[in-house]
Amino acid sequence: MKWCAPAVAVAAFAALGVALACCQGPQVTPDGKPARPAAPAQRAPATKAATSGIALELFFTGSDDGYLDACGCDDGQTGGLPRRHTLMRYLGLDDGHALLLSAGGLVAGKSPLDVDKFETIVQAMQLMGYGGIALTERELALGRAELVAMAAAFFGDECPLLATNLVDTRPEGDASFPALPTRRSVVRTLRGQKIAVLASIAESRAPLFAKADAHVRVDPPLPAVKAELAAIAARDGKPARTVVLTQASEAEARALARDVPGIDLIVLRKLDDDDFSEQLAREGTTDLVTTGQKGKSIGRYRFAFGADMGEFKSEAVVDGLEKSQSIRDLVGTYRDLLKDERLIERYFAVAPDRNGATYAGADAATCVQCHEKSWKIWKESRHARAWKTLEDQDLPEKPGDTKGHLKNAIWDPDCVRCHTTGFGEKTGYRGHDHEKAEAPLVNVTCEACHGPSGDHAERAARGDPGYPGGTIARVKGGAAWSLCYRCHDPDNSTSFDLAKYWVGYSHGEQREPVEHGKD
């Protein structure tokens, strides 16, 4: 993926110390007001933050997991980079009172798709004005060359990738291992006040970094953070505020707060396997806050004066916010690349078929022969039109549509996996070139849940006395939930209710439930 960094934004980043250059103001309604803005920040009830003096705020995110924009499959989907930009500008990012930080976790993996997502997210962050981004094992796993290229293209000498206690142990003089473009800390000036930003990595996460890059070492965070704070004080003077972005458990973060004096705020990246509190916490004189996930909210923290607690509010990136056109254009470029580079083809036939059988396809020549009642109910369902909903993403948006369209959805593996049958499996959906006109695998067919049923259908057709056994899988109970949830998750299907869907209730209409098994 090739980008051309906007020179104006890069220059503004370097000149201000905090990137404040944005390409477009917040989207507004005809009366000049932001479209359905999130509620104003509320004060945390337990705090005593001063109300006088200069107000300094942090806006922070983390664990984006490659989530660029809501797919538009359901009402009420939250998050997305374009809406995030609009919300931050509405909250006052452009007036220079807030510093924007990320605790990292920009992508979920290291596939070619993740690389393109990473480049899109990094450029969006540069345009929004992020002043510090913690390096996690996920970014590191994309490769040094990718990190160096992105740092040079969008941030130049002001690269905000931070890793305070990560040591680069690359072989000297080996051009195949370029130096990591990270910094131990940055000091940003916000309304005349110096804010020091560091990023620590807990020793418990060292194996993940070693797996991502064999030529790095995670040093103990406590002495590394102490040493860096001393270096900042000697070089720039004592900062007004100190923030540490950390990859750690809550217990590890609290230990850092206890043992290292002078930290005003620790921002923890929310991890899937940790249950962090979503409320402002306190350890000694240090406040602790946790990011959300997938950019569905923006953390908003206001520094206190003296030893008082600060103020914290999680601002939801709601679906009613208009999408910033500048960031939407970036996402559009990514979606053009999906089609131009045909990355989806790398996902075809990479996994063995479930059940050890081939896919039969589901149309008039297959399932309906024995399961007429079930097939007719399916044929009238939205599952039978799942592919068309992807094709419709390229149609012009209708006025008042809060979902938005994502063009080239039929080329997006993240979309296609839930709108076809057997995507990624050996004989599952592999593009239109492999489709059988009489038994297609577009749409969510019977085999999407039951698995490949070629053996089952073939034996039934020739009257095998062992019918209906074979490899066909029955779906009921807990298995149904796990199968449905693969696509009907909170990201893509906010209104999904298995209890209603399973008995045939959909969109206010009670239909006859499907009888599973032979009709």
C-alpha cells in the first residue's frame, strides 16, 4: 500500500509538538450543529479536580484491532475512524487544549490485509494529530521495514512510536534489520505546559515481543521508566505532567505507580483476556484509566491540579455522528486496494473442509430434494440474500442513512466470510470463477452452519441405507450460539437475539421455525 503524506500536516506536527492539523471540520446538520453529538463529558463523582487554571486534557484510544469503520450491516453500530475524527473535533481537539494518545494494538494480526489496515490507521492517526502511540507486539510483528516506512512517510523525525523499556538487539551493520523507529519518550507542549509521555511493557509480555521480533529485549520496566524520567528532567526540565502508556495487567500497572514516583496517569490498553475496570482508578497519587476496544469509544481525561484525582469520561463513537470526509477518503483508498490487489484470493482454500466432505451448495438441485420445508423457509430469509447486501454497498447512499456504505465489499475478506458459505475452506466459496450455477455458495446457505454436506447429499441421492448419518452436523443448543456468533457478533449485528432468530422471529414478524433434520 503506497501513501503520500500530506506535507502541511507533517509540518504542523513538527512545529507544534502536538499534531493539531486536521483536514476538515466536524460534519454538521443544516442548522450548523454537529450531527447527534455524544453527550458532554461528565465529572467523575469521586474526584475533586480543580476548576480553575489551564484545563489540560488527554484523548486516548487503544486496541483498534484493525477496525477501520462500521460495516453497515445493522443499525446502532459504533466506532470507526471517520466518526472518531468528528467526535474528537467536536470535543475541542482543534483548540489546542488536548493531547491525543494511543496505547497501541492497531491491528489484530500480520496478514497482508493487516498491513494495509495498519497503513490506513497510521495515516488517519497522523491526520487526527496523535502525539504518542505505544508500540505493541502486534505492530512489531508487521516487520521492521513496514514500521520504518510508515514512520518516515507520516511522521518524519517526530515519529511518536514509543517503547521505553524495549531494547533493539539487531545485528550491527546488517541492513536486513533496520533500527526500530521508536523513541523512549516524547515531551509535548500543551498550552505552555510540558507533558512527558512514556510507554512501558510489563515483563510478563516479553515473550510476545520476542515472538514478534527475535532481535528485541524487554528490560524490567521500573528502572527503565525511572531512568527515562530522570533523563527527561535533565534534558527538558521537570514536566508539568507525566503519562505512561502501558502494556500490562492492572496489578502490574499498580506496581509501577507505587514504585515510580512522579507519574500522574497510567493508560492501560484493554486486552481480551483481562477484565480492567472502566472507571477511573487510583494508586497513591497516580490515576489509572483503561482504553476501550476497536475505537468504539474515546477516553477523555482531564488533569487535576495538585494531588487531586483527575476527571475521566468515556465518550462513545455513536452511529449518529457524521463521518469526517478526510478520514473517510483514507478508508476509501484502502477499499479500492482490496479490489485492485485482489487480496481476498489469498484467503481462498487455505483451510481443510469441516467434516472431511466437500461442499454441495444449496439450491434447487440439492437440499430442497429432501428438506423442502426447511429450504423454503431459508429461501425467504435474509440469509438467502446475504450476497446482495454486499453488492448493494456500491450503490449511492440514501439521504439520512446513518450506516454508510463500504464500497468493494465483495472484495473484502472481513465481509465475504459472513455472506458466503465455506469461505476459506478447500471446497467452500472461492470466488465466482468456482461457483456452480445450479448450487452456488454465495449467501449463507444450509452448509454455512451444518458444514460440508456433499457426502450426505450424494448418499441420500443414491438411496444409501445408512442415510441420513454420514458427516452432516446437527445444530442445536450451545453449538447454535457459537455458530451464529461467528458473524452475529456485537461489531456486526448489534440487534441479534438468538432466542428470537432461532424460532423464526425476525424484524417484527413471526415465521414458522425451521425443523432441523429430515422434514
